[in-house]
Amino acid sequence: MKNILLTFDYELFLGARSGTIEKCLIQPTDHLDSILQKHGATAVMFVDTTCLNRIKQQPGLHDQYEKIKKQLLRLHENGHYIYPHIHPHWLDAKYLGNGEFDLSDLSKY
């Protein structure tokens, strides 16, 4: 029997438009979790703490931040491992509204 370690970065996409939190984090991660549960598999989620902090700082994203927290708790309860990591390009991220960020400045990446 061989073991496979599945790891995922939990953060929004790089680029001029990150995509929304709902479409790029919540929905795909829920779908991935359902597939992993179906096969009795667990994964390691590397959560970008700088990304979460930037989301938390945006006044209009409180509800999205709460969804993220609930999802991460649910992933942990489902047996997945949650570990922090940091990508410094989030320090220069610009909030565009509608849950999207501009992550095109990679000078600190």
C-alpha cells in the first residue's frame, strides 16, 4: 500500500482579479471536501494567514470572513489538517470590491 499526501493552498488566486471568496474559496473547497470524504481521505490545507488578515480588515467582507472561519473549522472536524503559511504579496493587495482583490503586485512574493 502506498500513501499519498494531498496538500492545498487555501487562498485567493493571484492576478489583477482574484475572483470572489465564494467562487474561489468556499465553493471549490466544499466540493473538494465532499470528494475527500467520499473516499475516506484527508488533506493538508495550508491557509495563507496574510490573506485571511486582509479579508478580515475589509469592512464589507465580515460575512465572508465568518464563512471562511466556519469552513476551516468544518474541515478540521472532518479530519483535515490546517497549517498556516504566508505569502507576502498580500501586503500589497488592493481590494476591488465585490469580494475580489488585485494581487498583481508581486514585488514582495
